Amino acid sequence: MPIAETDIKYYLSGASTDGGGQTDPNQSLGNNRSSTEVQDATLNNLFDNVSGDEAKNGDTEYRAIFVKNTHASLTWLGVKLWIVSQPDARATKESFEIGIEAPASQPAGAIQSIPNESTAPTSVSFSAPSSKSAGLSIGDLPAGYKYGIWVKRIVPANCEVKDSAQVQIRCEGDTAA
């Protein structure tokens, strides 16, 4: 049976051990994969609301999540990551970029950990690809393996305060039958 959409899971980071119980998106700052899945289409599932001070002064924050192939035996082939949609530019000037980081080892290795949400991860290149063809290449992801995804939120100075800005990212790859 090929890999199904339900075999691909997204998890918070920030756990002390792989699959640990870290549940706070604001603490999703790298290290190990949490057992907490990122909730799709849920407000504040990764970033908190932009405060008035952040909107006035500008702010850049980072979060890390993991994508994991939970299929029992098949490798997810040629995986690409891109941004499907950015926040509505008419409503807010907020924007997002993504970067990737391979875990130190597989299947249970960690990615780097940052001390706070304002510190950029080292050796991670950020961009905003808007199509699969321009997407970041994760490559092949064997059964049980994961990959780190960094998300950068950029709030320029004098930005409008909005609590409903949404970004949608997607990973897609192929599967053997």
C-alpha cells in the first residue's frame, strides 16, 4: 500500500528526547521532535499573536517543527517543501520564510536548539518558495525518519496588528506502490 497523506505527520520541536511531551508552540525552538502534532488550520498553532509593540517596532521570530514519514515500510521519495499561501498582504505586511535542517542522526536525532524565539538558527538558509518546483529539497525520507523545518515570521515596523494572519506550508513527495 503506498504512502497516504495520513502517514505524513508534522510535530512541534522542543522536546528533551525524541517523541517527548513538549506541547507549547512558543517553545518549539528546535532540539528533539515532540509527540505533539501541529494542528492544521488552528489559530496560533505555531506563533502567538503579534502584539502592539511588535507591530510598532517590528519583530522577527523563529519556530522549528518536524515532518515525519510514519509509514511502516515505504520511503517517501523526492520530498519538497514550499509555502502555499502567505498572509493577505492587504490586511497585514507580515510575511513568512522557511528553511530546512537535517537531524544529527536518524531516526531519533535532534536539530539545533535556539535559546529564544528571536535568535536565528545557524547555517539555515531562509527563503519563500511559492511552488513545488521552486521548493526546498528534503530528498528521500525513509519510513520512521523525520526532517527539521524552520519557519521565520517577519513583522515589519509600523505593521497593522492582526490576530488572524495565516501561512500554509506543504511537503509533497512520491511513493512506491
